[in-house]
Amino acid sequence: MTRSEVLDLMCEAARLPPGSIAGTERLQALPGWDSLAGVEFEMLVLSHFDLDLDTMQVTEAETVPELLALFAGRLDG
């Protein structure tokens, strides 16, 4: 999986066009990002990459970089 693919899944969860998230934003600044989007993001990651994220870590993340950090060592490129 790539960083871009993960960002696109975040866009999908927040109902944003692909490429709308640069990767540096605060989650509360993203239109459409809320607790439901976080849960949907988890489910998308599970279905696309067979990776089960820790719900508490997703819920506690405040920024996109914090969410990306959950993929440490797993991202290509």
C-alpha cells in the first residue's frame, strides 16, 4: 500500500474527491471528517489492505500525519 492510497481512503471516508487530502491537515479541519468517517476509514483499510487498525488510535488521532503513523513500516513510496 502507498501513502497516496491511504490518503485516498481517507478522502473516501470523508466523502471528499480523491486527492483532496495533502497529508498535513488537522482532522477537524477536513470537511466531512467526524467519528463516523474514522470508523469508515478503519473498515476501508481492513477491506482494501486486510489491516485491522486500533480503534482507539484512530479515534485519538488529531492530524492526518498521526493517522499515517499507524501505517509505519507498511507504506511503499
